[in-house]
Amino acid sequence: MDRAEAEPQRAFAINADGVENVARAAARVGARLIHISTDYVFDGCSRIPYTPADATAPLSVYGESKLQGEERALRTLGERALVIRSAWLHSARAGNFVSTILRLLRERDALRVIDDQVGSPTQAGALAQTIWCVVTDAPAAHGVWHWAQSGAASWHGFACEIQRRALALGLLKQEIPITAIPSAEYPQAARRPAYSVLDCAAARQALGVEADSWQAGVGRTLQEGVARGLFLRADRLM
């Protein structure tokens, strides 16, 4: 995300032009498109969960490029396009918040994590299952949906839950302090919305399913990492 601020042309080429190219290809063969977007299309000024109908106002190049991708997909395919906005995705693979925090919990004696940005942590596998439900149970779905696991957390709360779950699974040797800090103390290239929790009621009603908690999603990511040998237990660490 932060890299998009330094390379805006590349960000728009991927997130906007690329989506439009896929949509045009789908239109030529009569296919449908499910496009995954982000909570960062919002400015974070709300204090209640955002619905798909709420006004967008991205704060960053990344958010604006993703919004343009949404608009181009819907404009090109009309009712054959579904945009699903999700948030704070994590999995057992490297390069996301869960795997990064687990690594830092092992390497450091203490952590400082932002506490004034709140969102909807979501396990990638849970989102994938939802997409499959759309394909099998709601193939005519179109427009914009929101989908995230239930509940909300700050990055600090997210990190604390990772530590709690990792300790229970034997992935950490000991608990370390995690201090809550304001985002002003951790400057980043891209502005993040202070609040970007997603209201997923419409999608859940359409599919007839309920999402489990974001905490359960953290647990599944860590368990998956153990099962696949991606996260070693503390007693096996050098």
C-alpha cells in the first residue's frame, strides 16, 4: 500500500487499468467477474460500519486506484460484475499482519502498535469460502458487497489477539508487552482511514450465512500455519 504512494502510475496500471482489461475480456466472452476491493476506499470519518451505499472518499493512491478499478468493472460489465470489498486480510503466508506480528513477537522484547485505526480483520480463507458461495449459490449477484469477519479491532487489539492465540498454540516462548500508540508516532507514506469497519449485513442476508468472529479467523490462520509447517512451535525454534 505505501509503495503505491511512491509509484502511483504502477498502482493505477494494476488496480484500475488491469481490472478494466479483465472486465473487457470477460465482456467479450460473456463471462461474469467477481472483483475484490478494499475498505480503504473510505475516508474513515464515520463511526458506524460502512455500507456499500455509503459515499467513498479514499485518502491514498492505493484507495483511489482500487476505487477506479471498482468503477471500471461495474461500468464495463454492468450486472455481470460483483465488487466485494473486504479488509485487513491475513493468512499463514508471509507478508501480512499476522505473520509479521508473529515474527516480531519472537524477535523483540516489546512491541508498539497503532491503536487509533479500527477495521475488520478477515482471514483470506474465509473470504475465499464466501466467494465460492457466491459462485455456487448467488451467481447472478452484482453491484457492490461488503464481506469481512464479524467484529472490529484496532491494530493493537489485533496484535494482542495474535499473541494470545500464538501462546495457546505454543508458537511463542513467552508473552511480551504490546504498547498502544497513536498513528502519529508511526508515520507511513499512505494515509489510512481511522475507522473502516464494514457493514456486511446485505451480503450475509443474500447468501443466508453468518460470518464468524475476526478472533476465530486469527486462530485459524495460526493453526493453518502450524499444520502446513509455515509456523514452527516455540520448542522447535533455534
